[in-house]
Amino acid sequence: MLDCAIIGGGPAGLTAGLYTTRGGLENVTMYEKGMPGGQITQSSEIENYPGAVGEITGMELMEPWPEQCQKFGLKHEMVEVTRVSKEGNVFKIHRNDGKVDEAHSVIIGTGSRPRRAGFTGEDEFFGRGVSTCATCDGFFYRNKEVAVVGGGDTALEEALYLAKICAKVYLIHRRDTFRSAPNTVERIKRTANIELVLNAVPEEVYGDKMGVNGLKVKNKDGVIRDIVVPGVFTFVGNDVNNQTLIQEDGSFLCEMNSAGEVIVDISMKTSIPGLFATGDMRIAAPKQVVSAAGDGAVAALQAISYVDELLNH
């Protein structure tokens, strides 16, 4: 019986592993089907993680984390967890190799994946001019022109963020109205260096071995416009990796919102005692490495208290 099962090996899961083992839980296993590190390992340069100075990639940032955790006794099972269920006070960890492990508590941090907009060249140039994180990559386009694709709250907020550091932002939206909050739309319209490109969809991003050179968009009349920019940011939503919480009857193990995100309180507690959700998969997640790590620490401290009370009362 595990004291704690950690599902996901990104910044949240690794930090949870560090804090649970160092905090006194003796039998903790992290389940991560690939190499630990999470989405950030795909980033070509990190500038906004505290203490990480100089030129450092996401892979280099995350490389020492597993070793630090394992120093305190964290075990890593390189296997996929297909489902987490609960019977009484015992969590069942269903693995894709057919085995079922048991745990007193579970910390889940399986993250999310940015939804692709689907235009030509998007995958080819992802990480080389196409991005889904203005906070991460906006600085690289300081005083340059960029394009933003999307019309929701995130797209508009990221466009406003980019407008503060970029020379110009082209905001491309397939409709002529926005679903965002009215005050956010008004701020967009008042921002001089944001140009609205409405009733238009991205057709193709193009470039060379150095990266993106521009984006072709098509309006509702079929006219193609070539927007010459070195950076394209897409914000068309995220798909939460919540599959492991789906039960045999199709319901979720814990309470979720309409977007499939796990509802938690400030302590990362879900509606199920002993189950904690962290990082990108929880509600109101900032989707930053530093905040995911913080979630992992908070969840770990709560898991330690939960297991202690469960076993000693």
C-alpha cells in the first residue's frame, strides 16, 4: 500500500514527490509513462523561472529535478495510469499493464495540452515562431510585430500583454464579435498598436530554417492577406488531460467544471478526501512552471496531513 500515488511527472508531480518524501511519507510512487519534466521540456529557452539565469532550455531546467526527488526516496514507475478509482478509504491505481496498485492518497497533475488551431505549418514551426504562451515567449519579440489567433478571454488578455512589449499585434478572429468580457474587448479596441483582423482564419504559417516569416489569413470573401511577422501566438483553448479520472460508468471521480478542469480549493483539495489536483488540470491554473511547482508543494503538505490523520486516528 502506497502512502501517496502521484500521477504525472511534470513540475507539479515532481515537486509533490520531493515534498511528500522529504516530509515523512515513506512509500511514494510517481507514475509517469515518459521521461519526467512535462511540457516545459519542449521550450527552447527559459527566462522567467526564478533563479534560472543565462541561456537555459526547458530540458536543462527540468533535468536535475528527478534526481533531487529520488534522493529522498521517490520511486518512478514508467507506466501509464489509465484510471484512478476509490473504494472506501483506498485509492485504486489502474495501470495499462493490467496491474492495480493501492494508495492512501493521490496527487494528480496530468496537465493539459494546448489545442491546435489547425492551419498549415502550425506543427512544423511550433517552438520556432509559433507559440501558445505569451508570458513564456513574448519577450523574444520585443519591439517586433506578432500575430495572435483567437477570440476568447485568453487570446484577448494575451494580446494586451503582448501589446505592451511588441511594436504591433495583429489579432485574428474568425468572427466580428468576441466572447470575452466586455471590458476586455473595450481595452483591446482602445489599444493603439492592436489591429483587429476579423472574419478571418489562419491559412498557413511559413518561414525557413531560422523560424517563422509570416502568416497567411483568409477572410470570409476568400481573399488572402499576407501578414509578415516573426511570431504567431495561438489561443484557441486547452484540452485538460483528465482521462485518468473517468470512471467505468463514464462519470468523473471528483467534481469538475464544464471545461473538464478539476475543481479544487486553495489547498488543492478536490471533492474526494485524499485526492488532490495540481497544475494545468485544476481550475484557474496560471499554466506556469513556478505555479505548478507551488501547487505540488501545497498538495504534498495536505497529503501528509491526510495520511497521518487516516492512519493514526
